[in-house]
Amino acid sequence: MRFCQTTEEVEYVHSLLGPDQVVRVERDGYCLDGDGEGDANTPDVVDAEAWLALPQSEAMRRVGLESEADYARVYKQIEAAVYRRDNREKQGGVHASIVIKRRGAKVVDV
């Protein structure tokens, strides 16, 4: 089994198949398609790594934070999560998406 995240990856895997091979393909219902920012390709989430680089006022607005104390707490937690993800990725792991849910966006468990 192989998972692909881009059209280019799908085309590469397709090129590896012989002419008589039949492959069943299913679309992953949890993928984040679209022209978003970083790993955040839906309107309900913000890419965590990109969020860290935003000015404080813009970062607070994007996720719906109202107090600077909340911003400081969230920033510290997101920074630690992104650091751990990048560290694992450098050790040969895969790139894990880290996104922040915008305040008021519903969480749907499908």
C-alpha cells in the first residue's frame, strides 16, 4: 500500500506499474486539498509553522485569541509541537501536519 499526497506522487507511482496491472484507487476523505498556507488547506485551520511567524496581532486575529496571556500560552505550545515534529522529521520520519483550529470552527469526527 502506498499513500500519495500530490498529483506528482500519484503519477510517479502510476509510472512504476506494468501495462497489465490493475490498481484500485480510493480518495482519502481526510486530505487537505486546496491552495492553503502550508499544511492548512481548509478555511477552519491555520498552519502552525506559518502562524508562529506572524506578527502577534495578526496571529491572534487568525485564530480568535483575545488576550495576550492566551497568545503567549498558545505560542509556547505550538512552538514546542513544531520543534518536536521537525526534530522527528530530520531523524528520518515523515512530515506530520500541525494545524491550529480557528475559534468557532466545528470539529467533525467522520
